[in-house]
Amino acid sequence: MTHWKTLLTGLVMAALTACASNIHSSVNTDTLDSGAKWVLLPIANNTDTPQAGLSAEAMVEHQLRLRGIHTLERYPAALSRDSLFEPTERKVSEESKKWAKEQGMRFAVMGSVEEWRYKVGIDGEPAVGVSLIVVDLSTDRVVWSASGGKSGWSRQALSAVAQTLLTDIFASLRLSGAK
């Protein structure tokens, strides 16, 4: 009887882990100064979900502040083009980087959302995919980049899955003076 319980438990665990997935990779070349002037630039929305980039920006801002970046500023709203009818373009990214340099910012966080939806089907699992970079504006060099994707359970909120993914992604961002 114990053998059957063990086998059944193993099958249930395998089925449960198959329902949620998490893929994450990052490149971190430097330890970055958390006390420098940081700016959050537009996160491009490469999905069919309206304003997914803006939702990701709010969560990324929280993660950066949580990691000890208290001098974080956001780009002017006039530079955002994340809407249902006019997708964000590369031009917006360049305009916002130019603005950040003019403001004397040191590090810029930017990126894109590749997936931000509930999957089609009976369970409707939430699925999120993002790519982020940190650019040293004094040299225009990418000093950190990360990309990840995560799907959750059918009863999980999309925002909860996104927050978990971003927490995992930002764990690889090495900061001096951060907690």
C-alpha cells in the first residue's frame, strides 16, 4: 500500500509542476551604484494586451525601490506611447534616453513586454514574459540584462505571476549599498 501512495504522490507532484513554468536568464557584468541617479524609461508593449508596458513599468518601479534605489525618477508621460491604437516605437526609447541624459541620470532601466495575458483554454493560466536592461548613460553600455517568462495556475492573478517573475529577475541585479 505504501508503494502505491508513493507512486500516486509522485504523479500528483509531476502534474502540479507541469502546470506552472518559469524560465529566467540574466547577464550581470558589474555591481551598480544604488545611490546614483536612476531613471525608469518606457517599457515597450510587444503584446496585444493594451497598456501591458505601463503595468510592467509600475511593477519594475516597485522592484527597483524595494532593492534600495531611492533616487529613481520616471520619464515624462508625454514620451509614452503605450496605448491600444499606437504601439510603442524604438523612437520613443531613443527620445527617452536623450531626455534622461539631459537630466544627468546615470543608469536607465528599460525593456519590453513580450507576453502579458491569460492563456486561451478552459483553465486560462496567466502568462508573462519580459526583457529588461540597465544602460549606463555615461557610456551607453548595457551593464545588466535579464529576460524571463512565467506561467501560473488557473486561479492566479496575472499581476501576481508578473510580480513573482520580476522579483526573480531583479534578484540577479547586483547593487552596491543595497539591502
